[in-house]
Amino acid sequence: MSAPAAPRAAFRAQSAGFRLHERACRSGLSCWLALPDRPRPGARPLIAVHGIGRAARLKAETFAARAAAQGRAVIAPLYDEAFWNGYQRAVAPRRADLALLELLKDLRAEGVVDAAGFDLFGYSGGAQFAHRFALLYPHLVGRLSLGAAGWWTFPDAAPYPYGLGGDGWGARMAAGLPRFLGLDIVVTIGAQDCEPDDATRRGEAIDAQQGVDRLTRARAWVAALREAAAARALAPPRIRLAVLPDAGHDFADCAAAGDGLLVTLTLGDAS
């Protein structure tokens, strides 16, 4: 991890109901914070994880107003490209999961948040990180919202990161799968995100397992979770797939689609 930095907060913007800050913490992982003017004690913050474009500020801004109306903070960590290349896998090549936990520890120590758990959102590469993090730490996550992941870790015996097979990280995530299947999970994907592009991982094996484009892969993963729950005689998972009209892979388009459906599904009502 990059060298720890002393806590700092740079005031950047203010809007009705919230304040937007950029902050670096002792953990060394910086973030954008959208803090409500009227925080609700014990309210779960939303952690919003960017894709490979590293647009952390945009993630914080997108959810800020609705979260502020609920008295909730938005935390958008920034996994800089120089150090955190590959953060999408959560545990390799560096422990992006531990960096996030340290960031939250710092923010709690500073009184920024006071809840033990959080809701977790990720978009594109951030959705890859988020669902793998939640498989490792399902006890920490309330609602899990996943937007337009390029590819997924499936609940099958394929070697990690394609599945939960093997004796390493796949086995550790498999141990958390029953609790993971009990989470409130939302998957969003643009209706036009149905063509592979240069950022789409391709190959004979992954295409056969998941499909060739993000829309097909999202549908396949949701179906696989439902099948995994049924195979374990678990209650049907609380998982919803929402296809966003007139949107492709651009985050801003997806956030605006359907009168802000992505934001509504991610934050829900006050919680």
C-alpha cells in the first residue's frame, strides 16, 4: 500500500443537504465523501466503488442528494491506477479489501461514520470488486448494488476468480456463499450494454460460462445465484435485475436512466 498519509479533508463543493470532501486517511487510501448536513445516528453509509476510469468523485456526487435526505454518508474510495491495478479482484495482486476496511476504521475513529455495517455499490470494475468483497465479508454488507460488471465470480466449482473452486480464495468465498445468498442484491445493466468492447474480458472458457457481453453475463450470474440457493435448499435470494432503458455502459447515462432508477434501487428508502 502507498505510504500512509495524515488525515486531511479538502472542501470541494456544497449543495443542498450535503458537503462534498476529498480526504486521505492514515490507511493511505483516499476517498471522496458526501456528508449529510443532518446525519442520522447509526445510519449505514453507502460505499460506492468506481470502475477502471477511477471516477470516484462522480460516484459520490451521484448518490449524495438522496443519501443526504436519508441522513447517510457516501464514501467513494479511490484505488489509484499506479498502485491498485487489479483492485477488481479484491484480494490480488494487492489486498484492496483490507485497504477498504482500514479506510472505514479511520473514518469511524474520526467520527465520520458510526455504523458497523454499510451498503455497497460498485460500477463496472467496481462491481467486480464489490461482489467479491461481499463474498468474503457478507456479515458487513446490507444492500449490495452491482452495476454493469464486465465479468463475475460464479457460485460454481470453476477456479477463482471465475468460480469458487480450489483451496485458496475460492474456498474462502465459498464458505461465505450461504450468507451472501441472503443479502439484498440489486444488479443494474444498460439495455444497450450488449456488445463486447476492448474492456470486456474474452476467451473460450469465460464466454462459455458467462456469455459474450455484459448484459448476457448479468442475466447469467443472477440466474446462477438463484440456482445455487435452490441447490442448497436456501430461501430464494432477494436479488433483482434491472435493465436500464436507453443506456449503454456509460455510468452517467445509467444513473439517469429510468428517472434515476439505479440510484433509487441502490439507496432505497431511509434505512
